[in-house]
Amino acid sequence: MTSESINPNRLTGLGWLLDNLAEQVGHHTRAVLASLDGITRSSSGLSMDDAQRIGALGSSFHASSRSAAGVLGADNSETAVRQFFLEHSEFLLFVMSAGSGTLLTVITDTEANAGTVGHEMGLIGKRLGEQLATPSRAPLAAGERGVTHER
């Protein structure tokens, strides 16, 4: 399953990048490119709903890593946390900064080589970091309200 057939976020023109990463790594790789606050920009190998969940999950792991750094007295800026890695009995999960305000989250099966996955993710950030950057959202003006939900 490719991101082209299921992911409207491919309109950002980044689906090819994630599809290529999945091909390079193999091992049932799924990938999500999202903003720091978890809004999915593009994905590979996932339904739209799952891509949005994984984007939010990557964001929460990154935020938790930054909090841990702060508790430990280390630099907890956005760029100081380079990578988060989770080894589960059924999968490997990686979260890496991929440009200012952007996170790349990758999930593979347990047979994948973690060094290869990290290396391929790092290449994306180094080669395309500026193009992958997510601009900060403008703060709301005084008196403006964010999204409201009707009941």
C-alpha cells in the first residue's frame, strides 16, 4: 500500500520521500512527517487515520523527551532532542527532528536494523531540513478565539 492511494497529504509533494525511506529500510516500514504539534503533513504505508495518530504519538514522545531533558538539567530546546527510540517486542519506533518544527516518525518490525533506520532518517533531515521545516503558527490576536466545537 502506498501513500498515493490513501493519503491526501501527499499533495505536499513529500510522499515520494517517505515511500523511498520505506523502500530503503524495508521491514514493513511506515513513516509520518508531522509538525511539532502532531499535525500530519505526509505519510507512507498508513491509512489517513493511523497517520494522524502516529503523527500525534511522535509529537508526544518528542515533547516527553524534551521534558525529561529539562528535568535532568539538560538543554531541552526543540533541536536538542535529536532522536527518540522505542524498542517494543513487536515493533521499533523512531522519532527524529526533520527540519525546524517538523518531526519524522518511523515504525518498523523488530527485524529492522536500528542503525540503518536512524541513518536513513538522518539523511532526510540533513538533505531536506530547510524544505521540511514547518513554520510557526501566528498567535491569535487579542479577542480572537481558536477552533470552537458546536454541540
